[in-house]
Amino acid sequence: MNAPPLPAEVHHRLATAEGVLFDIDGCLVLFGQTPHDSIALPGAAAAITALRASGRAVAAFTNASAKTPAGIAAALHELGIPLDEHEILTPAAVAAEVITSRYADRPVLAFGGPGLLDVLHARGTALLDEDADPTDAAAVVVGWDTNFHRDRLQRAAEALWNGAELLTTSDAPSFASRGRPTAGVSGFIAHGLAHVTGAQVEILGKPSPTAMEMAARKLGVDHGKLLVVGDDLTLEIRMALAAGATAVLTTTGTHSATDAAAAPRATRPDLVVDGLPELLALWPEVDEADGGGL
């Protein structure tokens, strides 16, 4: 049975899109517990290659903060997905920009792995030393810290009790991975700290407007000409719709077409596809009708 024709507005948005922002987990890949367990999702490499060839800008945004962009790009290349370090955006880059503009040279207390700490350090962010007084911190920044023990809890709480702001790379409860969802660590820690201290959690990654703004700047594309493709209604889809971008849900990860149909308007995508091959197949027809060429 043939798929129903695209609504005219969606047809126009696909044809005039100048940039495409992909999610990674559940959209391009499903990572496993080891690299050998990880797989590229069908159509991921082909979609990136074809969109580049059409002259559209391409990038990927992950809420993951365990690895650096270079490490993520290397893992993607191992799976045959041609995205380079400069095309990978993570909340750590957003954090570095927010910290610099908001706190200038004041130090922050950061918890996480290389994907957060190394990126902050490389961008010149002032980080509070382990033995420094935590009450000197302008903010507490929480990433994927699997070694967050009681002493770190106490240091973070003291900073927050003294008026530091609480920032987190992500508060997603889970994300798509191979076999079963993976529980989120960053949000677990951040909301635990909010419970202990009464601080308000500010999200730096998806679906924050700050993250969307940085993604649009990286691609050099206005929001209205940007297509955001992801598997999570509460992250990529919410972020895109709030900014006036086109939101495409791929049902290869967290949420299904049934979920999308039942979602409130703020998280109901403009288009639902069963995978990237289905999305890619729409473009030749769209571009041919509009005089383009994918």
C-alpha cells in the first residue's frame, strides 16, 4: 500500500531545508555495552552522504557527555557513519559558552567524565580544584559522572547552599541503546542535588533553547530552514517545535508513531518516519518537484 502524500507544508519544508540536525542514539546508531555490540541504524550513512551532496549542512547533537566530540566521531566512523569532530555538538560545548558569558572568570564546580571536563578545560573554563572551597563556585555543572560519591555530593551541596546555580547536561530519564534503554546518570544526580538543596535545575542540552541556538549557529541555518531528526518526543521534537524548526520523529529509538499521535502539540512532530531510509526516499520526489536535486 502506498504511503499517503505529504501535507503541502511538510513538502515545502523538506524542499527548502538548508540544514539537518540529527540525534545520535536511537536515530543514527544503537550503542551497546561494548563497541562490538553497537550498530549503525539503516540509512544513517546514506542519509548523511546524500544530504551533503545536495548542498545541505549536516550535524549531529547528542545529549551524551561521557565522551568528547572527537571520541564520539571516532565511534561513529567505526560504524561507517561519516561525521567528523567538528560536526558533533554536545551539551559540554553549550556549557562552556553559557559559563563564559554568564560567569566570566568565576570558577565552576564540574562533575563528569572527559566529555564534560576535557571540553570545558579546552575552552578555557575556570574549573574549581578538588581541594578548593566549594563555596567559591559560581555554578555546579553535572554531567555523566559514574563516580559521584558522597564526598562529591557534599561539595556540590555546599556550593548550591551558598547560592551557586545548578546546571546539567541532560535530565533525560533514559536513552535508546541496543537491547534495552540506558538509564540517564546526569539528570539523576542533578535532581538529587535539587532535592537536597532546593536549587532549580537548568538543562543545557536538548531540549533547551540554548542548545537549539548553538546547533543553528553551527549549521549556519535559520531555525525556519532547519530540519531536526530524532527519536525522542521530549528532546529533539520539543526543541525543534519550540524554535520553529521542522521536527521529524524516527521510530527507531525511544518513541513510536502511536506515541506521536497521542502527544500534545508541543511534542507532536511534523513528520513521522519508520527510519532514515523512509525519510531519505521522500527527498528525490520533493526536490524534483521543487527544482532541487538530492
